[in-house]
Amino acid sequence: MRLYLVNLRDKKGYSMRRVAREANMTVSHYSKIENGQRAGRVTLIVMGRIANVLDVTVDQLYKYEESYLEEVYKKQEQKNGK
């Protein structure tokens, strides 16, 4: 789960539906991103739309995403016994 998105969204008092609508995507798509069901990286265009809605820079969101992905990769390595 991308807790950084949950925290940023909660800080603004926005629902998933509102972020999705303002970022011009379906609630299902946004939900999959936030819940980590969408594996791998999120495109820069999508990150830009989400950043705009949540009033953060793309650079800030990218740094949060990098930290998130590092954790995901570490968990995968531990799971695979590496």
C-alpha cells in the first residue's frame, strides 16, 4: 500500500473518488495505485496529475514513490530468500 498517498489525501480531506476525478482517472485505477495493486512504477503523467491534486511537487511524489518501491523490492527479495 502506498501509505504516502493515503496520508497526503487524508491531509487534504479528500476521498479516493475526489482525487481520481480531479486527476482525470477512474476511481478503480486510482484505488489500484494507492493500494499497491498496480505493480511497478506509475507513469510520470499520472504522477503529475496526482501531485497536482494533492498540492505536492512531482519531485516530492517521485521521492515518496522511490522509497515505496525500495520497500516492495526488499520484501520480494526476503520472500524469495535472497
